[in-house]
Amino acid sequence: METVLIVEDDRVYARATTNWLVKNGINARYVLSVNNAKEFLDNHDVDLVLSDFRLDNGNGMELLEWMNTHGYRIPFLIMTGYGDIPGAVEAVKKGAVDYLPKPVQTEKVLGIIRKALERKRRDGNTKQRFYTSKSPLALRLQEHIRLVAPVDTLAVLIRGASGTGKEYVARQIHVLSGRSDASFIAVDCGVLPKELAASELFGHVKGAFTGATENKTGMFAAANHGTLFLDEVGNLNAEVQRALLRALQEKRYRPVGGKEEIQTDIRLVAATNEDLEKAITEGRFREDLFHRLNEFPLHVPLLAECIEDIIPLAEFMLDAANQEFSRKVKGFDREVQKRLKSYSWPGNIRELRMVVRRATLLAKDDWITTGEIDIPDKGRHPGEYSLNDERTERTTILKALEATGNDRKAAARLLGISRSTLYLKLRKYRLD
């Protein structure tokens, strides 16, 4: 059943409004402050918020702005007294569905609430929840995301090790931008065949090359008016880099084999775990394209650098896994929490998600225990990634590459060696 959250600091009025909605067949809950509302939204599914404008420790406008910042796309209604109507009108301008003069227990208001819920049901789940960070590095990243998301003219380059959640950051930027109602198109440049990359991005016309039996629309067209996310952008070849730079500068592109240029309106967000500066010196990446992509750089920290976030993030992933697998696991027992925080997480957030999903399926009771968590007891096993024995070096290197999603920088860190040493060993064992 859909849930309406009432935010009202007058307990009597909050309870009366809640009972009125329940009597009319609408599930309703109430909280008495902005802070309690934030906590409730972080931990429950809510389909509509009905908030008083004036609250003891804040106001409805503050809550609305917090919800917008954190990716909650939920219908928001403001309750207001006569003197607060100008402020309520301003809230509508900032995204509230409507403002409702008190008292709200009327048939007209009931109709407004039902209509808002029906619209949300028809449009699908427009709420995209994002985890709220606690560690200093992650908090700094979140602050930068909130600053750059609305600035539509800036290209963003997200850098970080494999598995740290670069696409998640890109989606946050999209949701918090003015393009959130348009498409978010993600492209993994690392898996694009080099000979077809230009066609995938810009499309092609019939007969442009062998096998082009019909016109094809590319990712630029699919992302028009929205956000195009190019992951592992360092893998694009020189020809595509040149075409991409021109498309960004001129805001137009030409499909492969086409004669006419097409106007484009996209927000570009790129990501890489590669050292692009080194790629520039080696002639593998255009310096002018790098500067065009790197207008606002963001760095995503390693999970091991954000210990305060590990348990809340695991709980966030558990909620998602419960919904996906139709389970009702409540959380992680104390020993599991200790183990999660002590582990080095070479695979970062991707590895944590895999561990949580598996544990959710394996859980026999309400709480996940050590029997369902597939990670070492104390960080990593002694010698697990040690290169002291030349007989097992090749196997150990492969193991480290697998654990880090083939991120060589992270693998070198895990092995306790420099990247240059790792590259030498990769050539030695013909793994490059």
C-alpha cells in the first residue's frame, strides 16, 4: 500500500491528519520534525510527503530542498496557515505539487492527494534514492556533486579505482541536474569494438560500411536533452576522440557515412580509472579532449578509505537486495559488522554489493551471520596477496587483478608493489 508521510510538529494535529487519511483508505505515518522526516525517508518507502510549512526546527522548504539534493523524486505538498502563503507559493516554484491551507481535512484536499498518488503510480517510481555518506572524503565528494550537478555547461570527469561507484556518481549528477526528466545513457567504452565505436556513439547511415543494412541511431541521439555517461573514456581510439571533441565544441555531429550534421544537446559526464596524463604523454589520448572533459574533476575514494560508510552502505544494499529477492532480512549481526569494517575491500563497492546480495540469499534468519559472509575474518588472509614465492607469483597477480576488476593501479596497491613493477611482471608472465 502507498504511504503518505506527514511532517507536522503539532502532535495532536499530526495524529488527527494521519487518522483522517487512514479512515479514507490511505496509509499514513507522521513525524514531528525535519530531522525525523529525513531519517524516515532514508529508511522507508514513501510515496507522498505532506509537510507543514512552519516547523519548530526548520520548515517545509528546507525539507523539500534536502529531498531534491538527495535524489528523492516524491510528490510534496505544503500545509500552510494564511500568513505563510507567500512562502508556500515559493515552495511550489521549487518543486512542491501544491500548497494546502489549514485545516486540510477536506474532500478537496483528499482529491489532490489521491490525484498526486495516481500520477506517481502512472509515471512509475520516480524516486531515486541515494545513500547519504558519513566519511570526510565521501562527504566532500557529495558536496562537489551538489555544486556541479546544476551547472549544465560544465563537463565532469570522474576518476577512481574500479568498483568505486563512478556510474553511481554520474547518475547522481543527472538526477540532481535540470535534465533529470530526460534520458541518462551509460556507455562502457571499454567494451566497445574499436571499429564500431564511432557508429555506437554517433550512429550511421545505411551502406556506410559492410553490414550497415539500415540507418542506426547512436548514443548521442538517445541522450539528447539528457546526460551521456562515457565510462572508461580512455579506451576510445584516436578517430573517435577527434569526433567526440568536435561534437562537444560545436554541439553537432555527423553519423558515420552521413552528409548532414545533427544538432545535439547533451550533458557529458566521463569516467576513467586510467592515468590519462600518462596516456597523453604516450600519444594515446588527446590533450585537448582531456581538458574539455576535465572541466570539473571528481575523485571517488576507495571504500577502504571510507570506513564510516561501510555498514550504512551495506544496509542500503541490503534494502535493495531484499526488494529484489523478496526477502525480509533485517540486518547484520555484530560480528559481521566487525568483519565488514576490517576487510580491505580490494573490489570496492562492487565487491561489497556482491557480498551483500549473496548473504541476503543465504540468510536463514532475520540477521546475516558470519556463516553467510564470504570474506576473510581479519582483513585479508596473511600472505594472500604476497609475492614472496616466485612459484605462485603468476597466480597471485591474477587473483589480485580479479579482485580489483582488472584495475592495475588498485592491484598494484593490493600486491604492495609499484605500478611499474606490476607492468614488468605482467610482461614477464605474458599477462599484458
